[in-house]
Amino acid sequence: MNPTISINDSHRLQVAPLKIPTRLLLGPGPANAHPAVLEAMNTSPVGHLDPAFLGLMDEIQSLLRYVWQTDNQLTIAVSGTGSAAMEATIANATEPGDVVLVGVAGYFGNRLVDMAGRYGADVRTITKPWGQVFSLDELRTALETHRPAILALVHAETSTGARQPLEGVGDLCREFNCLLLVDTVTSLGGVPIFLDEWGVDLAYSCSQKGLGCPPGASPFTMSPRAMEKLQKRQNKVANWYLDMNLLSKYWGTERVYHHTAPINLYYALREGLRLIAEEGLASYWQRHQKNVEYLWQELENIGLTMHVEREFRLPTLTTVCIPDGVDGKAIARQLLNEYNIEVGGGLGELAGKVWRVGLMGFNSRPESVDQLIAALRQVLA
Ligand code: PLP
């Protein structure tokens, strides 16, 4: 102790042990984690190079290949949230000057634009009103015009609730010799995805939505075509933490230390994935579809309408139009404060126009719908 310097106690809060209200998280994410996931997370940590942990990493890789329906060797979880995995796809696949074409029909398309620009890409965009999706013809015309190195699309635009169909897009990208990069943050687990069948080269997701986990360990995958581009780079990947050349030495057979993995988050992810494998992917997807259809029906029964055309609505996230004269923010606040139910508000173009209601992972249950509808009946009366 240095006797001449006294400790400043002005920030020394005397707070009570943690107490957080229990909420039903029916917003855009996070969703409530499955109780078994929280229990797994409570397991004591081991070292990040402990053989028991390395075995668990292998299991995560395999289970991620299952939920994504891919055989990609480089399939891992990035230590960070969905945005970190998003940045990993851009950082590894983009070289300065590359033309990156982004389909922007919502908030997260714009985030891809921002990120790709930061890595020196020559970013081009095609746009659609928020809530709509791109047709194959529109994508073909855009590829002909821009001749990009990468086409980036958001499979499930969380800001709008729209599902971008991906069938045929991979073939188109091969015809134009470009890579297909897809955001599956709000689709993985809840929306049918066949990465290899659809010819997706780079994809990322998160843990806190369809996988029923807390945020913090985010799926990432790249195809052999994308690996080839990575190996041919002229410059180092500009982001050390997300460089797959380094990370693959930790996740692959070499097992070289890269960073201290957030061990307990990986416990959680493994349990979330294990539960999906136990239930079976087809049944997991069907459950999401069945429960969201029940939600739409019940919302219609109380006089509410949906923003997105039925064919393109997501099973995981529904944008509900706020009726004229209703203060959407006040209603959301009331749901939270009086009913412990979280729903999201609109972003960007849809701010003040919609509520965003998520039914993801563990929360995709009829009871979630019943609880929300009962509360809405009260607050909208
Ligand atoms: N992409 C989409 C479509 C998202 O919905 C989100 C977050 O909700 C992200 C990316 C970013 O993920 P995170 O908030 O986990 O960083």
C-alpha cells in the first residue's frame, strides 16, 4: 500500500446480491434460454485446452453442421455475439477493393454495408421496401450489373419479419463466380435452412434466438470455395480476433491457444444444440411454424394485422402493425412493467409502426402465445 495515496471510495456501491425480474422474452432476441441450457451453463469451468473442453468443441462443430445442414469443415462458434460472427464473415472473405453487393431490405442489411465498407470493400446495394424480399430475377439483374465478388443477403430480417427465399441463389452466384454470404441470425433453428443444398458459402448466426441459449457464442461457417478465397488473400485478415487462419488452429487438430474461450457459454451452446438434435430438426422447425401460425390467428382474433405478406413471414419473428391512434411504445412498456412480457418496437423505417414479436427456441410454445394475447387483450381494451 502506498500511504500517500488514499483509496477513492466514491464508486464503491453497496449493492444487494443480483436480483433481476423474470421476463417472458417475446421480442427480437434474446429469447429465454431453455432451463437445461442454464443448468449446463452453471457447470464449473475447465481450461480452454482441457481435453474435456476440446471434446465439447468437436461436438459443437458437428451439431452446428447438423442445424445448418452443411458438411463445411470450418464450422465453429465465434466468442462474441452475432455481430462478431457477422464481422468474421466479412473480415475473412473481403479484400480491399472487392465488390460486395448487399441486399438491403432492413436494418441488418445496412449493418452489412457498414461492415464491408470498413474492410475496404467497394460496396454496392440493391434495396427493397422494408418487409419485402428480392426475387431471383432481381438478384440476377443485380449480379449482371455489379459483378460482385460476394453477394450478401439476410435470410431472416429481424427488423421486418421477412424471410428471404434462398433457393436458386447459390446456383446464380456460381454462374456469376461470386460467393454467397448469408445472415442466419434469426433463422438458425427456427426456419428451414439447407446451407449446402442452397450453395451458401459463408454464414453466421447467434445463440440467443432459435438455439435457445444466452448470447455470446455465435455460429460461423465457410465453404471450401470461401476457404479458397481466404487462402489466396494478398493481405492478412484485418481483424486479429476473427482471423480464421488463426482460429482454425484452435478449433482444428492443432489445438493452438488463440484466446480464452468463454467456457460456460460454450457449455450452454452445446446443450442448446443437443436439445435440438434430441427433438430432431424437422420437428423443431415444425414446432416454430405451428406456434407462429397460432400466434397470427390469435392476433387476428383481437383485430391486429401483420406487416409482411403471409408467404414471406418468418416463423421466428412477426411484425405486428400498431393500430392507428395506439401508442406502441406505451403498450410495450405496459406489457413489460405490468405483465413481465417483452416485445420489441420497430426499427428504422418501421419505427412507431410495428411491434416485433419473437417466438424462438424454448419460447416457441402455445403458452407464450396465450400469455401474450391475454395481456394484449387487457392493455388494448
Ligand atoms: N443480424 C440479424 C439479422 C440480427 O437480428 C442481429 C441481432 O438481432 C444481428 C445480426 C446482430 O446480432 P447480435 O445482436 O447478437 O450482435
